Amino acid sequence: MTWRGIEEFLAVVDTGSFTAGAEALGVSKSYVSKMVSELEARVGAQLLVRTTRRLSLTAAGDLFQQRCLEMRASLLDVERQMAQFQERPVGRLRVGLSDIFGVTFMSSIVAEFSARHREISLEVVAYLREADLVQEQFDVVIRYGKLVDSGLKARLFGYLSYCLCASPEYVERHGWPDSPAGLASHACLADLGGYFHFNSQDGAQDRVKVSGAWKSNSGIALASAVRHGLGIAQLPISVIRDDLMDGRLLALSQDWAFYDKEVWAVFSPGMMPAATRAFIDHLAASFEHAKLRPWMRPAMNALTAHIRPAR
């Protein structure tokens, strides 16, 4: 059933006449009469008794009016509830996180957000491959690297900084490479594509084909392999921070050895609910200093004071 004719019917009953109802709605009397007649034909019952001197409701009309008033009140209540989604962070928020390098770092940021916004119900889903994602099923998806063109919206909110890392035993035996080309003489633990990426001087990104006896599409597996001294890996600093602090892993601190990968919050176009907007703002604040720049090198060196210089 549509709402067509109902607003006109309620206006007539409320004002007591077709003329006054038409004036209240800002339309003609003939239009209101036509809408009410069509409504009666559609519901299959006479709703109003029309005489030259008075207008009254039939029994069916009285019941219909009450139900319509209830529906209109419910609709207004729904509109008020919907307005809350735009005015303050409430409701459900479904977030997709990449599990390629584990979700520990990003999930901790999501948990911090949830602790600050108790009225938001969070659903966090980890994905391993971009192909596994159906963007429309999420409010926000965290993606890494270059984005393909699409009808979706995205906000660059930070960078995931990678370093070259190895176990102390490996470095003791083999040393560090002195350039990306020097990786050719090392056992490298890489993803299935077999590439390491680096920041170049002009702001672009360089990639180097590497080789080794261990490949994995899981950063967790790569971190485990590098801890066992199987070679050099390129991993996000956030993933191996505890290993670096405890000395289980070493990181090469030369400027050329780092790679900053874009981190995007991707969301559907259209009106953004307050919960989504608050979450993206939280991500941006959390990653405000995430890109490893020269002025951050002292902090990195303090974190890994035991790093040995390149040979």
C-alpha cells in the first residue's frame, strides 16, 4: 500500500472540510477530493460521509484514521532515529581489515575507537585477499597501496612503514646489503610476488625482484621465518615492533631501506553516517605520525639501538 491520498484524507478529517484541508496542504479542493476518492477505491471502503452541511467519518474511516495516525507517528520516529546517525556516532559499523600482515596493530586502533564510542556496535572482519572483499558489505574497508579507480570514495589517512629486518644470527653471518641491488646476494623472505619495495628520491616507489627459499602471503609466517634466521624480510615496523624492542630481530636503519605504503579508508559514496565519519577521523588521528620520515629516524634508532651498520 502506498501513502498516496492518505495525507489528504488526514488533512480533511483534521480541518473538518475539503476546502480547509486543501488550504492547509496548499493545493486545490478538487485535487484533495480526487485523492480521497482514489484512496477509498483503493482500500475498498467508504471513509467519509459527505453532505452539504457536514462531513463525518464512517466506522471504516475512523479505524483507518487511527491506523494512519499511528503509522505517521512511527514514520516521524524513524526519521528522528535516522537523523541520529548523521548527528552523533551510533548504530552498527562493519569494518574490513587486511589479514595479510596480521590484524593486531589495526585491530588495536579499532578497539580504542570502540572504547570511546560505546553506542557503536563494531563488526571487524579480516580478509586475506582483495578479491575476497565485497565492498558493499562493509561501512569501511582498510586497503593498502595504490587504489584502482572505482565509484567508491577513499581517504588517505596514513602510511604503513616497512623496514628490512633479520635475526641477529643472520646479520652476524651475512651482514646487511648496502643497497637494494645488494639484496641479490642475500636470502630474502618475500610475498608470493617476490618483490621488495622502496621509497625513491623523487617520491615514487621502486621495486626489486628478490629470491629466497621461503615465500608466503602471510606476514605472520614471514615474521616467523625471519626470527628463525632464514633470511631478510621486509615487514611493517608496527608488526615487528616488539621483536625489535626485545632484540629478537634487527632492522637496517639506512634511509634507502624503508618503504612507506599508503593506507586508505575506503567507503561507499553518498551521505556518510556520523559513526563512519568519527571512525575515519580516529584513524587519521592514530596515523598522524605514521609515515617514517627523516625527522623520525632518531626515534627509530632509539627503538633499535642495537642495530649494526651496513657492511
